[in-house]
Amino acid sequence: MSKKRKKGKYDDHVDESWLIPYADLLTLLLALFIVLFSMSSIDAKKFNAMSQAFNEVLTGGTGVMEYPEPDNNNSVSKDTTQEQQKQKNENNNLSTDVEQNELEKIQNKVTTYINERNLQKSLETQITDEGLLITINNNMLFDSGAAEIRLENIEIAKDISELLIMDTPREIVISGHTDNVPIQYADFDSNWELSVKRAVNFMKILLNNKGLDPRLFSVKGFGEFKPIATNDTEEGKARNRRVEILVLPRD
């Protein structure tokens, strides 16, 4: 009888060849899940990138886990944001142009009033970066050192109030200004106080017009500290003594 061959410790080797197709299957499933995930978001760039990765896995190329991550910057979103910003800028420019035209219409009304009454030396208008500025020479409204509007000029203030009635009301700032001559009257301690009081009194006349909304009005006093001409001449001082009406743009 032949002797039985003894089994070595390596004779019971388990066949693990099944792991190869199993690993391939897992790789395919992973690729499938990634593709499905990419399709959940409407992003053509990402979809194309993931399709390429999936094809390379099937053909033995670069593995899915090794494939470089697509750019997270969504070109579609960028284009949309840029288009929205462009549209916003266009709307702002359009709004500015419309408001500019509206202020010019108000200016034309005031200019017509000035020309009809030959008030060119006492009233003037201009469009500034802040809005429509109407300048009134102080000599037209007040006696020297006084803050009360002369009775004979109250009608002019009332006329101006009519010109300030607008289809679309806007905020209006009344400001008073003086020359640099020190105050010499006991009623006021400084040119600041005189300028403020004149602006307030002028505003009161305007607001007697029920067509104006008091909530849109405010007052400022600058004294001698915002001159528009030199204080070295009498003409310059006369220009600096003024009341200004600033009609603000709606924006």
C-alpha cells in the first residue's frame, strides 16, 4: 500500500480569483453613483467631466478616485451674475437719466418765472451733483441784520412755493448763508444763528402752501463758512448773503 501523501499547510489554498470581478463591480457602481449625482444638478460642464471619468474607468484609464475634481466655479452662474449686475447698472443709469430730466423740468419752470419777472439778478438756478439748486439773494428778502422777510417780498416767496409743487414730491433743504462781517445785533450771537433763522422763516412762508409736505423739508445754517465769492468786495459779500433751496433727487 502506498503511503498517503501528507497534506502541507499550504495545500488548503482558497481560490480568491472572484475578488477581481467583485472589485470591478464596486468600481462600476461607484462610477454610476457619481454620474447620477452629477446629473442631479443641471451643469453641462460637470456632466461632461464626469462622463469622461466614467469612460476612462471602463477602458482602464485613470480611475474615478484619481480623476481631477472639476472646477467648482459654475460658468453659468457667473454669466448669470454678470448679466444681473449689467442689468442693475442699466436700470440705475436709466433711473438717473429720468430723474435728471425731472429736475430739469422743475428748473425750466423756475427759469421761466425768473425771466417773466426780470429777477435774473436776484434768483438763479443750476443743476449740481446734489440736485437742483435755487439761489435767492438775501437782499431780495431781508433787511440788513434782520431775519424777517420783508412784507413786499412775501409774494415772491409764495410764488416760489408754487413752483416747488411737483408730481413726485422730493426732499427739499433750505439753507442760510451770510458774509463774514461779525454780527452787530443783540438778537443774534453769531452769523450762524442769523443764517439759520432766515432759512427757518423762509421755509415757514413756503409751508403756508398746503400743496407742500412739511415732512420733506429741512433747514441748515452755514453762517459765513460756505462763501461762493470773495468777502473782500461789497459785490462778493452780497453774493454770499443768500438763501438756497436744494431740491434733492428721489434716489
